[in-house]
Amino acid sequence: MTTTPHDPATELPGRPPIVDLATWQAARNELLVREKAHTRAGDALAAERRRLPMVEFDGKVEVVGPDGPTPFLDLFQGRDELVTYQHMWWDGAPHQGQCEGCTTTVWHLKDAVYLNARGVSFAVLTSGRWEEVAPYVEFMGYTQPWYSVRDLDQPVGGAPGYLSCFLRDGDRVFLTYSTTSRGTELVNGSMALLDVTPYGRGEAWEDHPHGWPEGHESCWYWRSDADGNATWDETSRPVPQWTRPGATPVETLGRPDHYC
């Protein structure tokens, strides 16, 4: 058992203070009370979401996928509930020029078997032309269905970066919930894990003790070069792309004025 007393003179710079196990457990238990309150507050919010009204729209509106024009209703795959993520798209950009933020969101849900087991389908929507989207999906190795919603109005089309929920009642389709920005972190398990590490996400906005490593801009590690160095320069691409077959060093981002 660790019995090291709390001695400021022996503390390691930029790291938590060193204490004995009993002291650590007491501090951990105190924080746990607040964590449990946070969990219950989240449960209460989820209950409120279930009580939101919903809006009906024409489920026969057609999106475009690997089988051509497809009624939106078919995205449910016979299930009663559907979750979609609206992926940003830059027309004409190479694979490495597509959105890092949307990449990190979609990458975290490559397999929806547990959603399917609960009666929920999942699909990725994007405004890109299907002839551009299809090779990107193949290169990334995505296994979940993608569809182009180009030129379609909300709630099927609309702005990128949205996570939305739909309900089906026979042939009737309803929008029940939608969120964007940090709301989409629901999909990104890496964020939640980083939040429990000593250094967190390593972003400048985080509240860190004095002496902690200096934070960077948001999304700073979502792009890297071929050697794994976090960078947004002309040799970078979204991090998971380097694991894809055929990925090679790049010479251009494809769109120099875009950002996370």
C-alpha cells in the first residue's frame, strides 16, 4: 500500500500532488458525490428529451445512396427509431481536405450493432454529391450506411454537424431531437475518456492547475502528418486516415481556409 505523505517539496512539477492511498480515496469519494449528482442531472435531461414534441415530415423524400435514390423511410431498415449524423462536405476536396470534426465523430461509431439490437438504426448524411462521397466512404472503411441529402431541406437536409433522432410509425416519419456542436460528443467516446485523465483534452479552454502542460487550440490532435505528429500544415490529414490502405503523405489540405 502506498503510504507517501503529502509533501509539497517532493511534488513532481506539472503533475497531481503525491499522497497516501487513504488521502487519495477520501478526495476521490468527495468528487464521486458530485459525479453522481452530475449523472442524475443527465438522467433528468434525458427524461426531458423523451418528453419533447415531434414534427412530422414526408418520409418518402429521396436521399441518394449506393443503390441510387432511396426514400428516407428506408433508412430505418424496418426499425422504429433512427439516429443520423450530418457530415460536412467540401465539394471537390481530396479525402484529406474533408472535415476533421465530422471525421472524429463518425469514426467513433463504425459499428452500430448495439443500437440495432435495441431497435435503432444509424446512418450518416452529407450534402456531398454521391459520386464524390462513395469513394471517400470506401477509403475510410466506414461500415455504416451513408447517403447524400444534397439540395434537400430540413430535417433531412440542412446544416452539417448535427446529430438527429427520428421516430417511425408505419409510413409516418417524425423528427424528435437534434443537437450540434459539443452536443455531438455523445458519439465521441474518446472525449469522455480524455476528460478523466490528468491532462484532459489538452485544449486551451480547459481549467488546469498551475504548471500543467500548456493547452492547445481545440481539435489540435485531430490531424497529423505521416509520422504521427499533430499538425495542420500541408503534410497533414485527419488522424484515422493514416491507417487506411493506400494512405500516403499529402502535399495539400485540399482546402486551406477550412477549420474544425
